[in-house]
Amino acid sequence: MKLTKDVVIIFLIGFGLYANTLTHQYALDDKIVITENEFTKQGFRGIGKILTTDVFVGFYGTDKNLVTGKRYRPLSLVTFAIEYEFFGESPFFSHLINVLLYAFTGVLLYLLFLKILPDRNNNSIFWTTAFVSTCFYITHPLHTEVVANIKGRDEILTLLGALGALYYTLKYLEEKKVGAMILASVCLFLGLFAKENAITFLFVIPATVYFFTPHTGKENFRALLPLIGVTVLYIYIRFSLLGTPDTKDATELMNNPFVFASDSDKWATIFYTFGKYMYLLVWPHPLTHDYYPFQVPIISWRDMRAIIPLILTILIAGWGIKGLWKKKPTFYAFLFYLATFSIVSNVVFPIGSFMNERFMYIPSIGFAIFLGVGVSHGLFKHFKPELKWRPIFRAVTVIVLLGYSYKTISRNRVWENDLTLSTTDVEISTNSAKANMSAGLSLINKAQAETDDAVRRPDLIQAVTYLNKSLALYPTYIQPMLLMGNAYFELGDYANSLVYFERCLQINPVYSYAVNNIEHVGDISSRDGDVEMALKSYILLSRYMPNNYRTKYRIYLKLGQIYGRDLQDNESALSNFLIADKLKPNDVEVLNKLGIVYSMLGRGAEALNAFNRVIAQDPNNANTLLNIGITYNQMGDAQQGQAYIEKAISIDPSLGHK
């Protein structure tokens, strides 16, 4: 590849548009793939696990299967692991790599366009179909979610692999060199390992050969066979490692926005999102990362917002099919758009969301071709004379490209961190339960990092406002419930904090975050002498947690301590210690507390029984031996008592000073 001035300019445009992301932090799903992913953070040692597990396992610790089908996308995580090995947590290097990869994508796309989109109007190099189409693509603001968010590298690598497969397939057909076909196969294989969307190029590649080259159908099919082979290999590896994916639709609203929609309304809403995508391709404003319920409304077929996109989609498909005979670049653009969009459209399989702007990253190539062909020569068929209209078309093109560029650069700033992203986009996605939840979370995190209460309090109050909106939209949404409890806890309002934690337990009695937070409220209250709040917290847990919950015994242990130590109610203390003992027999701490309260109640024999159960496990437990000695003394057996006390002191001399 020669570094001609047009190639260099394409690279510099791609790099320059996203250079302002280099100082950004991690944001959004970066924690899933980098900062809180145990495999990524192991560096080279984690690559084996990354290559053999679902993409979510390194974050959740188990196969969550949150959305329909499994997610085998190891390539981007492998790159993150390599970065982590050399640089640790360094968002600068990760952002730099994303920007470089995007700039190189623009160059590769341009080189492909030079092959398949010859100029038909004797334009100068910067007004050729290939150059203009590439500029429309790399400046488009819909790509900000992919490039500015480090996690979006899976999309970048997928497209790079797919375009590489197309480039080397064309090279193979031109030169008949096996090496080119091998490179095409490797590129597609890597693209699939980044994300399964690359599979759509099994249609795009032969369609490109058909539209733009003189090669026969037989030659076309022969070039496609190795690509089919590596795709089959990818599918085999995926199924071998992850098993057959569960095809049942997810039942949680945030992972399946159509849970409560009828089939008819579901399809009407899907086509409504088709219209939203078309609108954003033409007019990419306002942009948001969040289209979760209920930002996109469920609509019916009585709504023109479903009918008009359906008609447009049918027309686009019709023009694309017509192109199979006409072989015009514009018709190819329609087919490219539909083919690459299909896999993320909710038509082939559920994607777990209404829509996302990043899903236009590959299909927008079709839109760029459509615009590039029109500006470079297509419009001149309808506007004569050409010399009169050319300056106007070019001026409009420059204005659009400058507008796209400005929007891209300004949108990048929003992706600086979670706080800027969530608090900006919640003003766009006002009806998204998740956007309001995310804004609340970011403000709580900000407040927790502050020490000045005058600064913390306004953020926490604003967080409560967002979280209330989230729960108003989706009353059983457990995450904002938990965060409401956290916000009130940070505000020092423990009573309201417990109200929301209890609502979490009403939905899920073993919701560990709520369980831990309620226990934390109890512990702090106990430490600060607020016996009533501590008692309320522990009783709340004892009422909701199932008996087989791993730490329930600990709650009864703490209840026993509150009753005995703070309220001097030894009978209530005893009943709670007995429950703890039943839930976790032979726990040393429980048995010691049980023995002490028996002793205080004058039930020496039962106290000795509890203490001896400890000694059976730990013969040299000095504190327990001391308690046995004291109990014997209380029972009037001074000889036995003294013997145990002396033994305890011989093991731990400090006990002799107590």
C-alpha cells in the first residue's frame, strides 16, 4: 500500500476526529471487559480463559446467559488482556489503539472503494466516489459509541476482519494467488472471533464480486468456499466451548424489551426502530447510548411511525433486488445495508435491546456509498447542466461533512467518563429506566468520593431524583431500588435506606447486595449505639433470608449479641443463639456465645456442653478454656475451675491479667 496523499488524509481525518478521546477514562461497559474482568486483569495468564468462555464470565464469574444466545467474542478481550499485561489499567493506551484502528479502517475501506467504485465523472482525486464515500463514513457521528467507548473495539475488529476478507478475496480473484485466499480466510476468522456480525459478509463478499467484477459465478463460489469453511470452524469452536445456546427469550425487561408486548406490537415497534436508524443516519442528532425501556415506546400498526419505515424498508429491499440485474452501486449499497443490518435488527434473533447506535457501525457503509455515488456522479443524471450544479453539490457535501465532524468531536466529549455520559444522556433518554438509574449511580459514586458534605449532599439528592424517575418508569427494577437505599444511606437516613433494601428482598430474598447493605446498616448502627436501628436491620434480614442462605446464622448471632449485650435480655439472646447453632452447627463463635449466655442464666451444665463442643474442635482454645473454668467456679467446683483457668493462662498468658 502506497502512502499517497489521499490515503494519508483519510487516516488523519479518522485519527483527528477521535483524538480528543485519548484523555478519556473508562466508561460504560469497559468494566465488563477490562477494569472488573478477572481474566483481562490476569494479562497473558487470562487469555486461555478468555478463549474458552462466554464473554460475560470474566465479569460475572459465571455464565449468566443474560440475553438470548451466548456471546463468544474473545478477540477484543484478548487485546485488552495484552494491554493490561504491558500497561495495567491505562485508558490512554486503550483509547489510542481504538483511534488508530478506526483510522486504519477508514484507509482499508478507501482502498476497497477504489477497487469497486471507479469514478465515472472525471473528478479530481478528492471528489471521486471512493474518497467522498469514505469521508461520509469516517466522519459519521453514529460511530462515536464504537470508537469513543473502549469496549466498542469488538465492532472495530469485526469490521476490520470482514473488510480484510473482502479485500483479499478480490485480490485473490485478480491475481489467483493462494496466499491472498489464505489471508482472506484468516481475516474473516478473526472478524468472527471479534463478533459474530462478520458472518453477514458471507453474503456481502460474493455480492461485491458479482456487482463489480467480471468473474464468473463459478469463480465467485470457489473464492467463497474457504470463507464458508472458516465460518463453519468458528461455529464448531463456539458450540464446542459454550454448548448449544438457549434460544428462549429472556424474561427480564432490561434484557428483552418486548417482554410485555404482543407479537403484533413487537413487530410494529421493531420497524419503528428501523425508522429511527434511518433518521439518525441522515440527521444524527440527538445521540444517546441508551434506548432501553421505555425510551423507545411500544407501538401498534395503527401508528404511522411503524408503517412508514416498513414501506421504506420494502422499497430499499426492492431496489436492492433490482440491483441484481442492474448492477448499480446504489443498489449494491441498499443490499449491503440490509444484509449487515439484519443480524442486529431484532429480526433474525433478539438482541436484548430495542436498538443501539453502535449497530449502525457496519451498515452505515451502505449509506456512505449511497451518498458518495450521488454526490460524485449520480445526481448529475437528474440535474443539468452539470457545470451549474457541481459547485452547489460540492458545497453542500462540504457542509454536511463539516457538520458530521463537528458533531462527532462534540459527542466524543460526552464519553469522557461514566458521570459525563450518564448525566448527559439521561437528558436525551428521559424515559429510559436504565438511563435514569445510571445517572443516579454515577452521582452516588461521585458523592462517595467527596468528603465535604456540602458538596456530597446536592449530588445525592439529585441521584434520588433520577432513581425515583427510574422506579416510576419500572417499579420492580431492582437495581435502582438498591441504589435508592445506597443514596439514603449516604445521606444518613438509615430508615429510608432500609425501606428500599427491603423492597429488594421482597423481589429477591437472596439479593446479595441488599443483604450485605442491610447487614452493614445494622453493624454501623450497633457500633454507634443505635440499638433500635441495629435490631430493625437484623430482624429484617432474619424475616426474608431463607434458612439455607449461607450467612443467615450470622444474623441470629448478631441479634443474640444485641439482646444480651445491649438490652440485657438473656432469654431472647439465648433463643437467637440457638437458632444460629441450628443453622450452622459447631460454629466456634456461636458455641462460645451460647455457652456464655447459658452461664449468665445459671444453666451451667448446658454452658459446659456448648464450651466442650468448641474444645472438641480446638483443644487449645484459651478463651473457651477460661470460660469453662469460670463456669465450674460458678457451679461451686473450684478445683475443676482453677485447673481450666490455669490451663487457659498457660496457653495465653495475657488472660491472667484479665
